[in-house]
Amino acid sequence: MGNPFSSLIARWHGPKSVVLDLRPLQCGYAGKGIGRYTLECARRIADAAHKEAGAKRPRFQVASLIRSDRENPMPELPVLISAPAWERPWLWDQLVLPFLLLRRGVDRFHNFTALGPLAEVSFPGLYAFRGIATVHDWHMFAPDATDLDKFYRNTIRIRFQKKRLPKVRRLVVDAEQIKVNSMLQGGVNGDRIHVIPLGCDHLDAVEPANWQMENFVLSVGDTPTKNLALARDALAALRAKFVHLNWVIVGNRKNIEARLAPPPGGSAPVELGVLPPWISVLENPTDAVLKACYQKALCLLFPSTREGFGIPVLEAMRLGCPVLASDIEPLKSLLANPAALLPLGDPAPWTEAIRKLLFFPDTRKANITQNQSRAQSFTWQKTADALVQLYLD
């Protein structure tokens, strides 16, 4: 008769089993910041696991969780669990997934977007004791949250995840400000929270597209927190003085039109459903097109009211695109050029800052040099290495 404790001993001394939830790459998060985070980290974690497999005593092994009804986003990772196409997938996450993870002896399960708005991916609260959860922001719990965010935060799905979050083994956040919010709003013990900044080197090896537009500023994002109306007003003030800059916005056209529409009873330069010719919308650009935009733009205009991290800011900094951003955290911690941080509420300082970048080469050069140097330290390999250390903990 074999030793009844042999399998248990093997579990203790064998490699830790890690499962990565890749479903953000199979839904609306793909192509967004959360999708980028999931993809870049998973690629490098998979590479690290491949190297470990060749070691005499590998420390960990990695598999994935995907949706069964959609294409596998990372065939190089073995699939341990396939989520069925339930009408309410979050119920499967909370009722079935914890049982499957426990039955398969999974030591660490990483959910890349806890408290995310999309129902396709939820943090399995009953597996929190072995869970690694990443929270990117607390926007939906802000006092001035949009009606849609208020709706999300009151759903059973979000309320259950928030209730279980303090039980998580390790909580990953992108910035110190999100750590503070996780402690104050989520009730998570600070000892369980790890600040792991994101990378910005994913465009380094990409060949830029042949982008013909000149004389434009760039904005990235279409959510209410991106504050596109302030950027519009700043540029409109310049155009009123015959400084005819164009504006390229990366995002969904319908969302952008809604953000730039006049308020009820008011008037604005943009009517609902109609964008003037100096405003161009770039929907779902390839990395090649995005890189070309950063390299040719006068600047990245980023007047956000709230941010979880600010990947577009770092992308621009690394590629030598001047940045003008809100004087808020975590953007203040990213930018090395103090003159690039501007107050919210009044478009006049933004108008003046854009004018200086256009007409004063030394100002533009200082913005580029300081910020580009700062951006070199943010790499996805550092992010992935820090996550692997949490898996081994």
C-alpha cells in the first residue's frame, strides 16, 4: 500500500500551479487598457513558466482559463478550465469556478480585472484565499460617478466581489492612489496590497504605419473621466485665434459624440451626432497606427478627472510625444516634467500650454527629454516578474 501522504508531500515540494484568467482577451476588454495588461503580462509569465519547465526543480507551472465558445487568445498556454457560455457568466464564476479550481489543486488563480464593469469576467470570491486579484481603479464608487457606474456598483455581481475582496490572498494595484482607495473603499488590509506599475514598452518593436495627417494633437479614450469637453474648449480657443490645429481622438465614435455634445439647454462647438472636420475619430487602431500618431502628434492631450494608471501617458512619453495631463494622481507620479501638469476646470491654461509647445521649441524639447527618460523604467517584464513573485509567495 502506498504512502497516503505522498501526494500531499508532492504538492508541498512540487511546482506551484498557477491559472491565469484570459477572458479579458475574449470580450470587450480586448484592445483596451485591461486587455493590454492581461496580454503583456500573460505572455511574459508564460515565457517564465517555459523556462521553469526546463529547470531541475521548477518553481511553478502555468495554465489558463478561457471561454469555451470563443477563440483561444493564447494557444501557447495549456487550457486547464473552459468556462461555458452561460447567459450570466458571473454566476458560473461564483458558484462553479471555485469548486473546479479546488478540485484541480490550483495554488494561485489570477484574475486580471476584479471589480471590472463587464460581466464576462468576475473574481471568484469563494477562492479568494488562493486568489491574486488586480483592481485597476475605483471609478464606479466615486461620489460623482456616472449613472452607469452607479448602476454597476449596485449589482449583485459587483457587491459580492467587493465584499470578498478583503479576503483575497494578494491584491495587485497599478498605483499608490489605488492602494489607498482599496484600503478606504474596499476595506483591504494594506499588507495584502502590492503596487505593481504597468509597462509601456509594447510599441517598441512595432513598425509605425504611414500616417499622413500633420498639425494635430492626440487624445486617447472616450469615457466620461477622459474629460474630452475641456480638451475641446482649449483647442476651440486656439482656433478662434487662427491657430488651426486638428484633433485626433482614439475611441468609440458614438461615445465621443456623446461626450462632446452640448449640455441640456446649452450650446457647444459640437452637436450631437455631428463632428466638425477638424475632429477625427480613430476607432480600434492597430499598434502601428497608434505608434505613428504618437510620433507625429504635437502632443498628447490628457485632461482626465480620474485615472487608475494612465497607459497612454506612458506610451506617449516613451515614444517622444509631449504630454499635457491633469495635475492628479497617479499622473503626477508618472510625469517628470512639472510644466506638463495642468489644473482641471479651466481650459485657459491648457490653451496656453498647447500654444507654447507649438511656438517654443525649447519647451517642447524639455517636455520630451524629461518624460522620455522617466518612461524607460516602466517595462512589462518588470510587471510580470513582480507578479511571478506573488505566485511563489
